[in-house]
Amino acid sequence: MRSWELSLALDRKSHRPLPQQLVLALVEEIRRGRLEPGEPVPGTRSLARTLGVHRNTVVAAFEELLAQGWLETTRASHTRVTRSLPVADDPSAHTRSRAMGFALRPWGNSARAFEAVPAGVLDFTGGLPDARLFRADLLARAYRRSLKRSKGKLLGFGSPAGDLRLRERLAAMLAARRGLAVTAEDLLVTRGSQLALHLLSLALVREGDTVAVESPGYPSAREAFCLLGAKLLPIKVDGEGLDVEQLERALERTTIRALCLTPHHQDPTTVTLSARRRLALLSLARRHRFAIIEADYDYEFQFDGAPVLPMASTDPHGVVVYVGTLSKALAPGLRMGFVIAPPPLRAALIAVRGQVDRQGDLGLEHAVAELLEDGEVLRHSLRARRIFHARRDLLVRLLRTHLNDALSFEVPRGGLALWARVAKGIDVERWAAASLRAGVRFFTGRQYAPSGRPLPFVRLGFGHLDEPELREAVRRMAKALPAR
């Protein structure tokens, strides 16, 4: 019993329960080899007296150690250290290694680049709305009401398709404002549009399939399809949006499973896919039997002229899968997206969603449905659109005043970002690095290029910066501009 004379440190002020502390301490001694395989352990009463704890503490710890396989019982009901444990001879084995004992597949995650910047840095990235504009108190009250009225039902399991009330409200909104003749049974609610793209990759794409993407284009969409081993086919974007003729030529020598694009306010260039190309693309998808994944991430923010109706509203062949989000209309951290898909694909998406995410936050979904019914979402969108319109115009004036020789651009008709070409002779990557040191962050064209090669462009998201912040951000950019 010599090993049990070892002191085991138990901290009664720790947040960790005493039985769990005792389990960890004994496992540590076994890993270090100070308690050897096959060595008997004392009874629970004697060990409790030694440690100055209640016997039930030791009993609970022994039960856990037996369950984990560190201890075993003999026929005579004695307890001992399990004989078959692979105890390391190295005394340092008790320290937890931060390295992996096996290889991992490398993963890319462009979303990490959009995470919060250090305090004091003004952020042009993301094309995000200003979360400060959203009435969080209204959502909090609606959430409390939803949970109270449901008598706990919204805290249980529900449909992977999402809260029925929200799907009904979304269907009504989409029919009225976006020309989509849909019902609640056509919709799947997800935790943001990124999850929707991930589910689509699981339901549609197999390893080795080809998915066409915009170039430049939204990096997280590309990653969603690469996740399962899809091959990407970049298609250039020009002043009319996706180059459908280039796609048609590519289809003469390859087969694609899907095309993912942002036809309303193309991410990142903000151009709108022309009517001529929309019709050609729908015809092309029907002939070559591929899915068009239409990601419509900020439909509500159209400043000049009327917004163009989604391609899904004029799809007679069932080839368009429509992906939308409420995160941009309300607040980026409110993860709520949706998918409209033909019934067979929707059924597959629901089956996959049940395995990946089970369901969304039904209470939150129900609360947002209430805000839709009360008109709060529409009122917020209209108010936010006026504010974002003013911010766009201010940014345009500031850039033309302070950076007119460095940047050229078309004023975007909608969306929450501006895409600008950098003048020749300016090292855009060097400028971005210098600007970050000066306290302002923006993304260059490289971030959106499927090849990862430098592009002489910058993307400036103005939605989440107020007017004083925009003025200061442009001042810092101008100050950081490298000399030519």
C-alpha cells in the first residue's frame, strides 16, 4: 500500500467537484507510474479518512474510475489498478501534449479573417450591417413571450425544417417582396446562410464533382463545396455579372454538378447579373442538368432603382436553389438563413440537417416570426436602408476627396460594400498591411480570388461604420497609402 501514502491534493475552494478532483489525481498517479498496474487500492472508508473527505466522495470517484477502465474489481471484490493499462515509462508522460499523435487534413477557413479586429481598429471588411441599429430589446421581449406561451415546447425537439410559424411568415414576405410563389413547405430554416451552403454541399456534391463558382467570388462559398472534395471551376465576373458564355464553353468539355453565384449584388464586385445572362443561364442549367445555387444575401438593401427579382422567381424548370438570410437584414450575429429548393432536394436537406445540426433555436425562430408579423423586421429594414444609403454616399464623397488618385470605382446601386480598383504603381497588399498598423482594416482582391493571386482591388464595407467612423477610417487609409 506504499503508493497510497502519496499525498493527493484536493482543493476545497475549486469550482471542480471533489469526486472529479480525486478522479483526476488518481489518473495522474497511474499515468506517472506511481500506481502500478495490478496494484490493490484501499477501501473507500480508509482512503476517505486519509484524505479527510466523506466516504461518498471516494465511492463516486471509484465508480467513475471503474467506468473509465482505470480500476477493476477481482472475484474477491477487491479493487485494484487495471493490469492491462499501457502505462508510460517516461516520467514526463503526465504532462498533456499540445501536439497531435496523428495527422490531420489541412483546413482553410476564410471566415476567421472576418472575426473581430483589435480594439481601436476600424473595420471595412465583411460588408456587414451595423448591429447597433437593431432593437435587441424587441427581440428579447419576443423571445421571452415565445418561451412562456409555448409552455416549454420550444425548448424541446422540433422539426429540422424550422419553426412552422417562421416558415409561414418568411413565405409570405418572400411572396410579397421578392416574387417567390412559395409556402412554408418549400422552406428550410438554417443557422445562417453558411450552414445552408454546407448542407447543400452534403446533399448535392460527391467527391470529385465539379462546382462552378464566381471569380472573384465569396470565399466561404467555395470552401463549403471543397469540404467534400469538390473541384472548383472558376468563371470570371465582368460588368454584367457572371460570364455565361465562358461557362457555356467550359460545359463543352466538362460536366458540373452545380453553379453557386450571387446575381443580385455580386460578392465582391456588387454588379447585377444582366437580364440577358439570367435567361441564358436558366436555359443552360436546364440543358446540362446542373443546379443553380442563388445566394441572395442582402436583397433588402437596394438604394438606386428597384431591386431585381431573384432568378428563382422566374425558374420554370426547377433548377434554382434559393439561399437567403435574415442575418444581414437584422444583425450579423443573429444566425438565421433559409433555403428554398424543389421537394426532393428539400427532403434530402432536411435529412442531412437532422444529422449535422438536428434543428435550430426554435425559441429564437418563433420570436423572429413574431417580429415579422408585427412589422418590426420591415420597419427596421427600411430605417437601416436609409442609414446605409447615407453611409454609402458619404464614403463615395470621402474617397473622391482623399483617395481619388488611388482608387477608381462605380457607385454600387445596392449592397453594403464598395469594390474599387487600385491605381497602377500602388502595392495593394503593402497598403493593406500599413493601413492595419494605422488602425483600419480592409480586404484586398486576393481574398476573393479562387487562385489566391493578388488582384488590384479593395473591398470597403461601409454598413457597420457610422459617419464619424467612416471619416476617420478613410483618413487612416489615406495616411497609410504608400508613396509611389
